[in-house]
Amino acid sequence: MENTILNFNNQTALTDFISFFSAEIMCIIGIILNLFFFLFFKRKLNIKRVSDFITSGALILNLAILGAICFKHFFFNQDYTVCFFNNVLVLNKSNMLTKISLNFLLMLFLFTHYKFNRKVKFKTPILNSIILMLSIMGGFLTLASNTLLIFILLDISVFLIYKYASNARIRKYFAYCPDFITISLSSSFLFYSFYILTIFTKNDLQLNIINICLILSVLLKIGLFPFYNYQTDRNYKTNLPYCTLLFAYLPYLGICAFNKMAQFQNLSYNIVYISAILFVLFSIVVFSIFALKQKNLIKFFANTNCIFSLIIMLNIILFNSSDFNLKTGFECAIVFLSLFSLLSILKLNLNINKINLNSVTTIFFRNKFYALILSIVILFMSSVIYNDLTKSLLSILKNIYLYDIMGYIPAIIIIFALMAILLNSLKIIQNIYKFDKTLIKDEFKKRTTINYVVPVFTILFLVVKIFL
């Protein structure tokens, strides 16, 4: 402890520490204010609006502060690096941009799902405090330079998502996520057990086997595990904010964590990366089959994001960590955040619990703008319309194909997965423009303007990024 304090004092002054972690300080202030209003003013009807204002203000200030730090130190000095606590936390341009992207996603999430969180039974200040805590955990995760610390922060983030779900449960006295708890605890037990074994094991073969188990436990933690993942918990279908965190934000956070772990874990041994590659390819096949036959739109988008995330994981395993993986992961996250934002518009206007193919039938004749935006984002996701996400996925596919003589096998599997996504995507679009007078209902009436901002921004972002 003494060495850590001395090292901290030698490297950075207190003012620098406060400056670089001012975003986390803003989140802590937001949490304190939210808890204060919840404890003393929870019976006030306007407290939920005040909580949303405080939380969104904290996230916006975070982005402004992080953007200013990035502009001041990193764009003018590309090699600028700051270390804290004996190199436990390392701040550089790549980490800062990742931190900005995580805060940006949480801000968009808050803007597009605020109407759900204002339900009478929901504890909005608690839910918003959890969002701010996720921002803090994600910020530290991007700076961490230790495998164990990265997983601990990822573990806490997953627990916070569970707490978000349990505080936003629909029914009173309802045991919300037994499957979620089982999966999360199992992955934590596996990771910590095998990580402890690395301390006592010196044999290279045993260390390689342990590294495989560590990789699998990380995939289990973020839900990229075939047959046994967070989709076994059916309760997320009735809670769109929860499933957005689970299937849009968490996979990207997992990619950030795994990309950093690859810097400290040796994945170059044949027994490690061959085993990991085979498991990832098997998972892609399984999720592709699920996506192909899926009629529930939430599960279809969840399976699709799992496929994209596994493709990025495969790129990390084969070619090690890079900023390209983070960029592609962010593009996936913002596409699926847009899709869930559009589904929230549908849910709010139609007042339905489950969103399936029948829910979008004849949508074009009820709201033409909504149908157009939803169709474009789905076509972006399925790579029918060329965009920067398509460009990134094709780049990964090309690199894998050229990797070695057996590269055509994973390339064929990825193409099969993309075809499965495409076929179901076209089926959804067909239902959107299906004409049947008996199925046409009233037009959308609830105001959901903010929800449209995210998909429109996504479309512009992915188109403009092609040329950058």
C-alpha cells in the first residue's frame, strides 16, 4: 500500500487525478442526488423527472469533460499516457475513446427508455443511479491493466444490470431472474477458481488449459454461450430497458473487456487459440440457427448481436487486441440500441408484452416514417445496404479467410450466419409492408420523438464513417 501511494504521488498530482477522473466524480454526485431525492421526496410526482434530468445532465457533462480531456491531451500528443496506482489504471487515447463510447451509449439508452422508467411502480432514482454506476464501472474497466481487475469490474457491471432488472420488475413478489443469477454466478465461480490456479500452476500445458477455461468463463459472463445464456430467462421480453442493457450494452462491454484481456493473456499457443476458435465457431452456428427460425423480434436481435460479437471475439483471438475491434463493437452496439429504441416505440403505442412478426404486420400503413426507419436499420444490420458495419465485418471475414489454408472453414460459417440473419430480416420487412385491411389499426399516437433520434443518428453515422 505504501509503495502504491508513493508511486501515485510520484506520477500524478492530486489536481491531475481529479481532472482525469472528474467524469466519475460527476457520476458519484449524480448518484448521491438521486438517492437523496428517493429517500426524502419519493412520494412527489415530479421526482422522476428531476431524477432523469440529474442523470442525463451527469452523463452529458461526462461526455463534455472526457471530450475536453481527449482534445487537450491526446489529439495534440498521440503518445500521451498517464498511469495511476502503480500502473493498475492506464489512461491513453484508445482507453479514453472507449470510455466516451460507453458513456455515449448509456446516455442514448437513458433518452430512449425514460418513459418506461416512469411507471408508477418503478423506482426511477434507483434505476438512474444504477445507470450512473454502470458508467463508473465501464470507465474503470477501460483503464484497467490487469486481467483479474477487468473481470471484477465486468462482474460488477453484470450484477448492476441484474439489479436494474429486479428494480424494474413488472409484478410484485415476482422472482425476476433465477436463470440470470445462475449463469452469472457460474461464470464468476469458474473464472475466479481457474484464475487462482494460475498462481500455483507453472506447467505450460496446464496454464494453456486454464487460459481456455478463462476465455469460456468470460464468454459465459457476457452471454455468448450456446444453449446456456441469458436468453433462457424469458422475463426480459416484457422489459425492453432491461433487454437493451443485456443484448446491446453488455456485449459491447464484454468486447471491451476481452480486447483488454488479450493484451495480458497469451493466446498464441495452439491448444489455446484452436480450442477457443472451435468453440466460437460452434457458438456462431448455434446462434445462427436460433436467429433463422426466430419469430420474436427481441430474441432475433439478441441472437444477431451474439453472432456479430462472436465474430469480433474470433478476430481478437486470431489477431490479438486492437482499436478496430472496439470500433466494430461500438457500431454493433449502436445499431442494436437503435433497433431496441424502435421496438420501444412499438411497445408504447401498441401496448403489447411480446413483440413478434405479427406485431409489425402492416406497420407501413399506420406510420410510414416508422416503417421506413425500421426497415433501413434492419437492412443496415443485415448488410443489404452497405455501411461502415458491413465494411468492418467484411474486413474481418477477409482477414480470417487469408489467415491460413484452413481459413475458408470459419469464413463459410460466418457467411452462413450472415445469410441466416438476412433471410429472417427480409421476412420482417415483408411483414412491415404487408397489406391486409383487417389487420390495420390506429396510427401511433404517443410522442416518442427522442426515440427516433438514435436510429436516424445511427444511419447517418454508419454512412458517413464509410468515407472516414
